[in-house]
Amino acid sequence: MTDYEIALEKHRFKYKKALGQNFIFDDDLLDGIAEAGGADGETVVEIGAGAGTLTRAIARRAKNVCAFEIDETLFPVLDDVLGGLDNVRLFSNDVTELGIETVDMLIGEPYRVIANLPYYITTPLIMLFLQSTECKSITCLVQKEVAERICATDGGDFGALSAVVQAVAEPKLVRIVKAWEFNPMPEVDSAVIRLDKRNGAALDDKLNDFIKLCFAQKRKTLVNNLTSAGINKSDVQSALEKLGFAATARSEQLGAAKLQELGRLLGKI
């Protein structure tokens, strides 16, 4: 039994499925995630500190760790696991309620996100930190299927999520993490992905909204999706022609960069 499991048992912790609590206890795997996230010498934000397993691995490498955890029953466990580490600050706030401007202000300097994200809130959290002007990269554990969608560059797996992420960040699938490496074991495998922000780029509402319009109905052509949203059909066709695409093109054929160019040509971003 690991130190983490001993601490959980000592404080009679009960896993809460509603909070997506699936912990990792393998120190080698945890250190690999911290290394992949670029923790060395950096300020790191962790979402969902859990039993402090990843927190401790990050703290060994990072300058500072700002760990957020909303389950207060884990605080005694975290006190045990993180005892003696003077570079860790623990917050009980829900970052989705704080908003990204407040999170950036709390941290007070550029940072990297490294986290084992609860599955149920993966996409909202990624979107939140893509909006940050201070976040340099996001390295997180997500469902394998979600990781593949985020990293897809074209074809059936490429969709609104892929396009939004790739509009402001370079995604990389780092490694697969099998379901049995978690406790309790989830139903599916996971993957570690790293999203490196481009030169301080930040996602804004206009870009996000435009990409969502492009993928409103994946079976429709891009022209039909955008004209259904009230954009002039001839303007869309003309813009596509300038980009070298036929009027019958679908959103997934353009990729993230060309969709951004399309949005600029149409005056939507």
C-alpha cells in the first residue's frame, strides 16, 4: 500500500463518483506526467489535487504549485501527503466559478497547467485555460477518445473541439494511460495530452462562436452551416474560393488555421 492509500484509509475517505475521482498512485507515472508538462522550475496550476499524488510529483520539480481541490474531505489527506512541501498553495475554489481573469490574478505570474482532470468537466476546463493570457501550456489526463479528437487534424475525428483548441495551441498526445492504472478503475483508457499555447494566444468568444457555427451540423457543407446562421451565401462562397476550397467543402476539410482565415475574411473574428 502506498503512502497515498494509507493517508486515504487513515482519514476514511470515500470516493465520489459525481466528482470524477480516479487517482493514480504510481510514482513513476506521476513523475512522467509532471516532466511531460514542463514543471521544472515553473509555476504550475493543478486542477483537482485529489490525494496529492500528482501534486507531490509536480512540487518536486516546480518553483510553485497552486493546487485547486473542491472536495474538503480530502484536505486532511492533502495535509499528510504534502506535509513539508513549502512550495504548494492549496485552494478550495472552483475555478469554473472564479473565471479565468480571477484565476490569473490569484496566480500572479505566467504558469503551466498540469492536471488529472475529472472526465465530466474536461472540455470546460480546457476551454477556460485556453482563454488565459497567462497560461503557457495545458498538460492533462483526459479520456483517450477526447484526446484523439483534440489532436485530430482532419477527417471524421476533427470537429469543433479540435478546431478551437488548435486555433490557439499546438496539441500533442504524450502517452496512453490504461484504465487499470487508476483507482477506482474507470471504464475507458485515458491519455496524457499537452497543449502548448501559441505566443501567448488566447481564445476569445468571437473565435469560439464562429467555429461552433462552422460545425453546427457536421453533415452539412460549410456554406449551408454559415448561411443558416445568417451569413451571406455569396460572401461565404467567395471567401472559400480565396482560400482554395470549393463551395461544397465541409468544415473538417479546412482545418483550424483555414477556418480562422475564413472567419477573418467574413469579418466574424
